[in-house]
Amino acid sequence: MKTQINLSHLKSLTDDVGIIQHTKFNIPDRKNGYALDDQARALIATTLLGEDKLANVYLSFLYHSQTEDGLFSTFMDYDRKFTNINSTKLNVGISDAYALSFWALALVKKQKNGSGLDELADTMLEKSLDHLLENDSLRILAYTILGLSILEDKGRLEKACKIVADKYWNNNATANWRWFEDKLTYANGVIPYSLIQANEVLKNPEIEEIIVDSSQFLEKNSRIGDYPAPIGSFGWYTKGKNRALFDQQCIDVAFMVLMNNALFRMTKNKKYKKLAESWFKWFTGNNVHQMNLYEEKTGKVYDGLTYKSINKNTGAESIVVYLLAYLSMQGKL
């Protein structure tokens, strides 16, 4: 069943190859081609929205991107050629986009059981399993954990969560800095969110304690007055230094929505539901500039807040993460 939401802009950015990465204002910027991470997030959103025609495009992109050894090429130019990370090395490897693709494929396998799409997703997942946890950077682990949680792969899930706890939390969290690294950067909310999803399978009280501590710390440091305000991308927030306030990115806001809705499910504490609503309203004016980043009439989502105003480009990441936040508010993610 389709959800009533305006997908006009999403469709305008999508051709028969995939969703174009960037725009110049509202117009697709073909010079920048297609990014794998956008396809993966779009596949998650459209699968849950029941938009099978769009989902098939994004799944096809992932299939085309996967190499024989189970890795993924992460960028394609508008001429349908996979591009280089530099002049000599193809942009293939374990990255955020790889782990996002793993999460997306796990979700398709579960949501599209018996459709035929699940068979392709399962085949691709099998090829990618050998590479899981080869790169244990924090956000790659978080996206991998989300996929493993859907698959209920308890063995790999325990291993991934142990890395997060031992390598990151235990080495960085102190009495006054309750976080996994010595700085807050991008998509911070996905880390507690992934652990919440994992703990629905693992039921580990130590993980739950980390979830509560880290999410409270993140929430405390993601406000400007009464307004939700993610960590600024121009400088981030390093321990012991001043926090950057801008630019504020849509992806950070979306994962705060997902995190707080998941915390509500975990604790049944209504304060988290209210926090999720507050973060979701960031898109429609509950922000330091009191400006609307989501246009209901067109389905466009502007690319975040600058220190003066809004970023007037309306690229793939912004619309797709808005849809993920919307789905979270609907209880679907």
C-alpha cells in the first residue's frame, strides 16, 4: 500500500539508471552523476513506501555496481561509467556506501519475501558477507549492524557490537564525554540507532547502558537554545574545542528522528516521542533560522542550513533522508 507523500522531486531526480546525486538549485546536475549511497538510501525508502517501480531502479543500480568479489563501485558518471577515486584506483571497497547497500539489501530481502526481488537481494547479500567487518570504522559498523539486525544474524551482530563497545566506547567515553570518538561529526544518530536495533535481537544490558548514555550526550550537544541543531559540518565538534554550528545537514537531522523514535520503542518513555517530533519539525521551520526546508507542494527538500539561510540546492541525499525520517514517524523504520 502506498503512503501519501509527494514524491515528485524524487522522481524528477531519478532516471532509468538511478537517482542523480546533486542538483543546481532544483535542476539535476548531471555532471556529478550517481552515488551508490544515495541509491541504497532511496531503495530503503521506496521499498517501505511501496513504490516498487522506483525501488526496482535503485536495486538494479546496486546489482550493476556489485563486483564479482562482492564489493561495490561507489560512483558512476552520467555516461554510465564507474569513475575513479583518483587517477589510478577505482572507487571500490568497504565504505559507508557498501554498508548502506548491505542494510538496504537486507531490508529488501525481508520486506519483499516471495516477490523475486528477495532472491536477487539474497544473492547479493551472500556475495557481500565475506567482506563484512573488514573495515571497522564506526559508521560502516553502524550501517552493517542495521543490516545484520534485520537478518537476525546473531553471531556477526555480537561481533560487530563488541567492536563498537571495545574499540570505540571503552577507549573514548569518559565521565564528561559520553561518546564513541573524540569528536562528533556526521550522521551521529545512526550509531545509537543501530545499537537499539541490534539489542532487539541481542537483549544485552551493557549495550542498553551505552545506548542511553550516548544518546543523551548527543541530544544535549545538538541544541541551540530550544531548537534542535545538529553538529555543524564546518568544523564538527572535537572534544575540548568549540562546536561548529553550521552547516546543518539533513542527514544528521533524519538520524536523530530515527534514534529518538527507536528510543521511544525501547523505553516507552514519551519524552523520546516528543524529541522525535521536534527533530522532524526541523524540516518545516523548527530550526534556528525558522525556515522551511521541505516544500509539500513540490516534494523538494533543501540541502540544509547555512549560517545565513538555507542551502538552495535540493539534492538526492536531502530528499531521501527526509523520507527515512518520515517513515520513522510513521513507525516503519
